[in-house]
Amino acid sequence: MRTGSIAGQHQHDMMIDVSHDELAYQQFVQTYLAEMNGRLLQGMKPIVDAEGTPGTIKQVTDQRRRYLKHPYGQMWSSLRRIGREFTCEAVGPSVERQLPELIEKARKYRGSNRKIGSLQLDPSVKAPRYNTEIEIHCKPGGYHTELTEDDVFAGAEYDRTTYLNTSGRLGPLQDMLGKDVAHWIKRMYPDLKPKRILEMGCTIGQSTIGWADAFPDAEIHAIDVAAPCLRYGHARAEALGRRIHFSQQDAEKTSFPDNHFDIVTSHAMIHETATQALHNIFAESLRILKPGGVMAHNDGAPFRDLTPLGRVVPDWDTHYNAEPFITKMRGSDLAEWAFAAGWPKGSVRSAYTSETSAASKGNQIGGAGYVIVGRK
């Protein structure tokens, strides 16, 4: 017996189907993770608040170490690590069982005479070492690994595991981050009428859909280094009727010409990026933007803007969720990094996309509400 979607996730044509037992397991994991990131995390508040309000990277790291010496902190940390491993354990078998069918569907979307977007893969593009030497999010093999010809496993798994990890708070299509930033850009730059928009590090293009909906007349591009995610993302966008042009490229050095895009964006990408690579991405964003174009990289808020409790999870992720760049990224002034990469002084700033997001210090959902924005 097959069932439908899980807890409100949109059941598009590329989405995995699940048996009764698979659904039950995935619903358990979703509830478990919600407890880890909600009620049980809040239980640390008395411990955290008693430690004061650190600000520097060293202070945040020292504070996290003190938390994990406390019995409650040790319990929470152990259970959260187990939860991170649960997601792939719960979803992977469902994807593996349907992988041949998913691959065939993706092939048909690529070969269809009715396709509205496009997909360009480049086997010469390799995932950078800072990706290949770790398994980001504790996902076995990472998101770039090819398991078979025309593989879509990592993309199909990501579509469901991300929904579980965020408890569906990114919306039925998981496009909330793109939608949020796109509408903020509309409000802040009403004179900007974009003809071309690029999302870097798109994974399966879930945030890209938010941009496609916000700017239906623009040409929407999305790049990533992970071919399994791009194949799935292209088929997903086609199934959802969104015109998006996917290509396999490294955000540090793309194949696009100078002065090509009106908007260059990313969502929850830069915290997975090594320091020098991020400098290169800022420089590349500047190169491919048209004069007057806008860069808007969306990610987690800096430590300086978070509550003591809000600092726990990102620093924990740095050390226990295979995301080694988060703490440095959140403890640094990214505008200064952009200036060092060639952006003129004063042209880049950090901002929040709404009063609600600015007030929600410690929001852990990807990078909801926070952007590094610059205008060329």
C-alpha cells in the first residue's frame, strides 16, 4: 500500500512515494527533530543564560564546550546527533527502492519536447575539496556523489530530508527563503526590473522557485556542482511548471560573461563555503552583475545578532554536523570580506528582510530573514 505526502509537503511528480511503514518512520523522525530544535533546545536556556552573552568566536566556542559538560547539554547533543543521522536512514531506503523509476522520469523530462527550462551538465566540474572531504549534514557520500548513471539519489533524498529537518517551515515547496528574499528585493529596489537572475548553490532549486514566481518575466538560472541534485532539480522544476535553467558550475568561477545578471543570490550556501572560496564568490558575484545589479546572499544571522541560546545550534553544527565553516562565517563581518574581494567600500551591508526576521534572534531555519546585500 502506498500513501501520499508527509505533513503537507507538496507531492509533485518527482517526489518519492512511501509505504505505510516508511511514512510512519519519517513522521517519527520529523517529530523527533522538532523536539530537538524546539522544546528540548529551550530546556537549555537556563544553562545558557547563566553563562552570559559571549560575542567572539572563541567565546562562543568556549561556551558551547561548557554546555556540553553539563548533563543536560550532553543529552541534547547526543540526541540531536542521532536525529541528524535518522533523516537519511529514514528516507534513503524509500529513494533507493524507487531510484530506477525516478531516474527514468528525470530522463523523460530532460528529453521532452515540451520542457520549458534546461539542464546543462559539465563532467569537468568537480566538487571542491572542502565539500568532498566531509559529508555535509552527516549525509553519507555528500550531495555530489554519483551512485549510478544519470543518478538523482541525492536530490530526491534532499527534497524529503530537508522537509523533515525544518518541520515543513519552508513551505510545501520549500521555497520560502527564495520567496522571502525576492519580495524584499522588490520592496527595497523598486527601480530594479530584472531580466536575468542567478541562484548560486541551488541544490535542487527549491529556493529558485520562489524567485521564478516573484519575477515571472525574468530568465532564471540556477547553478550547483552536484549533478545528482541538478538532474533532480531540473525534473522537479519541470514537473512544477517552473522555467529554470540549471547548469553544473562552481560559484567561484562561472562560465557567465561579465555584466550578465541583474540579481545574483544564494540561500544557505555561504555557511557551507570555505573562507577563500567565499571571497572568490563575492568577487564572481561582482563580475557577473550588471551595473546597478544586486547581490543578495541569504544565510544564518551573525553571532552578534543572536541570543545566547541562538548561538548554540550553529556552533554545534560546526563541530558535530559536518558543517565546519559556520562558526567562522557567523563570527565574521561578511561585508568586510566582500570589500576585500573587490566590492567598493560602503556598497555592501547586512540586512534583515522584515521586522519579524530581525526580531527573531536565533532563528535556525536555514538563513531565514538575513542577507548580505550589495548593489554594483
